[in-house]
Amino acid sequence: MHKILLSNDPFTYLRKYKRAIIYSVILLLVAVGHHFLMQISLESFRYIRWSIISMLSVLCLSGSMMLMVRRNGGRARTLFAFVMCMVGLTNLLSLIKGLTTGYAGVVEYKYMSPPMLIYGSAYAYIFLLYPIEAFRPGWLTLRRALFLFLPTVVFSGIYLFAVKIRVTSLPVIDNWSDLVSEFWNFTVLLRLFILVYPVIGLLIMLRYRKNYKKWCENNYASLDDIDIKWLGDYIFGNLVITLSCEIVVLSDNIHSVLMHNIIFLFFFLYGFYRVLFHKNPYPEGYFKVGMDDTKAEIMEDLESSRICHEKDSRRNILSVSVNEPNKKFLFIDKLPEYKEKLEKWMQAEKPYIRKDFKLTDAMEILPLNRSYLSRLFNEGYGESFYQFVMRYRIAESKHLLLTRPDLNITCVADLSGFSSSSVFGRAFAQESNCSPTQWREHEKVKASKIHSPEKIDIFVHPVPKIGQYNERTTCRKIAAKESR
């Protein structure tokens, strides 16, 4: 493989760590914003905050209705609509209270205030529902949802009970020195637990994000429509909201809530757009039996086997079954045969140039269900389906870059199966450490030195025929014209 190290390209590392840089800048802006907005006058604070919560109410209530009308997004979209609706209603309530009493807030914003802590903990629980359904569709039932809320209810109940039966007066916590001096007080410890509860939600989100990405790569050749990064952004957004909430609770400055509202506004502006077009890669209700991937795969295998046997009892579909353990060994024995058949299909039919190519398309030539197809790539090639297809697409693009100098980068990307030139550029740079244009120029220089076209070690030999493409794009018209 040809790799060009571009140490002189200043944008290589910027592209590689783009999201980390963006996240760092956002955290810096949040810190600066909190500091600056705490210094503004009370009149400016009221005017800006009422404007922000008015916009937030309109955005969340109208956005939740739009998401509910568009029902093809599954339960995850419905839960995000529920989150937006709750935020919209609480901000509307704050606005009404502000207009009638002059204090725009559901609870009183004071240092380590128990009502504010419980209010924030309930918000953290509501924000946890959407990613759980997105990462593990079908697992979240009413009983499990109530179980997740149980820690907040239990510790809030214990706190209220302790307050009611306590004979002596409760410690007054108004600043950091009071908090340190009364740290081991039972009621203070309960407040601190309620304060850190949102962190537990963040850990749960991070726990299943990795599995979600792995599942997508094992089942899809293109992740553009899946949009894995959005759920990462959602987790980061929750982190920013959690940190901002801690500042509000521990600052003893009511002006700190203004930046908190601004964060909510931008979070839901961005979130509404992403959820509206987000595609859930899992089958609906895939994790009904539990959060464990293995159990979900076993249930899927049993269900697919049952359906296949009903449709055609003569069809040999491999499935995981406790009553038929020998089929696991049959799969291992036939693994070389399946690999050979798959590779011939990939070279002859070139299914990887289809932008909607997915794992289950391989069922056309192999008598395997989705679970065993995934094992074929993981165990047979030591890589995911996404990585396997990407190798073919990169090899195809290199072949076109060398043999078709008349094609620009956009056309090469289109003919190689990439959804866009930007996606192609990122994938090519990750594999070759250079852009497609730089690689082409580098190969031209090498070929001119030896006065003959250089053979590159790729497994996609012939130039794709026009008849293999269903879409009538400009790039394919160019290829068809030149092939004549």
C-alpha cells in the first residue's frame, strides 16, 4: 500500500482532532459566559432571561409537536419529543411566574437548595431516557423507567423524612465554608448525592456508546445516514448542561442561571435538527430481552430461523439455538468456503459501489442470517463489515485515480461508492495519510520516472461498467462516454 506522510500539512491534525477542539472551545465559552453574565445588572439579566426562556418555550413546544407528528423515527424520537415538551412546559411555567410574581423560576435558586437539587435531578433523569432508547431500543419499559428514577425518589424521600423528624435545626449551607464545615452532616451528604446523580446518567450513556458504534460498523457500509456522532454530541451536551448546573447550584448567584438557559436553547436548536433526520440503525425493539448484545443476537437468530423455516423449510439458514449446538461448528468448518464465495461476489458484482450497501445484502449469496454474517467478517477477516467494505472502496478509488485521469475527485468518490467527496476525502486520508489528489500526483511522478504505469496491489481490477450503476449521475455519464 502507498502511504505518504504529510508532516508539512498543518490541517491534518486539525481535521483529525476537529471534534475535540470544538468541544474544548465550547467548554471555554461556557466558562467565560458564566463569568461574564454574572456581572451584568439585574435589569439586563431579567430582560435577557425572559427573552431566552420565551424562545426556549416556543422552540421546545413546537419542536416536540413536529417530532410527534413525524412518527417514523421510532420510540427514541418520541422520547426526545417528550424531553423537549417537558423543558418547554417548565420554561413556560417560569415565564408565567415571572410575569405574575416577578420571579421567573420553578424553584428558588439558592446555594445547595434542596428543591433546586431535586428539580435538577429530575431533569437529568428525563435527559437519560432518549439515549437509552437510542442505544438500546426496546429495553426501556415503564417498569425499567421507574426503576431508573428510583434513586432520586429514595434519596429525596430520605432527605424529606430526615428533615421532618429532626429535632435540632438543620445546618444552613450558604457558601463553600459552610459546606466544608458541615460536610459530614447526614442531610448534607444526601444533598451531595442528589447533586452527583446526573454524572451516573452520563456514565450510562458512555457505557453503551461504544457498543452502538461497533454494531453500526458491523451492519452498515456507510455511516453517514446513521450519524453516530450525534449521540456523542448529545452526551457532550449533557456534560455541558451538568457542569453548568453545578455552577448554578454552587455559585449562589442567580445570574448564573442565564448562561444555563442559553445552553439549553442552543442544545435544543441543534438537537431538534439532528433528531428530526436521525436514522435508528437497530430493528425496533431489538433489546427487549435485556441490554446485553449477546442475548439480543440470540433472540434475533431464533426469530429469524423460525420465520425462515415457516417460509421455506428446505432453506438452510444457520441460527444459534441451544438445541442445535453443532451448527456453530458447521459455521466454523464452512468459514473458508463462505469467504471465497463472498470475495468472488465482491469482485464480480461490486456491490460495495452501492451507497446503501448493508450487511444483510450478503444474504443474496450466503445462507446466513445477520448474526452469522457479522461473525463472518469479525472472525474471518478480523475487521467489521464497515472496515471490510471501506477497503474495497478505497482500492476501487485508487484504481480509478490511476486509470481515469479525466475523472475529478467528486466523480471518483461517486463511482467508488462514497456518499460525498468529503466522506471520501476523510476515509482516503485516514488510510493513506494524504488526500486523493496528492496521492494521484505522487503516483504520476513515480510512474513518469520508470516510464510505465505502476501496478498497485489492489483487488479491484476492471473499471466499473456503466450497466452496474442504477443512478444516472454526471460522473457516470462521463465514464460511459470515455468507455466508448
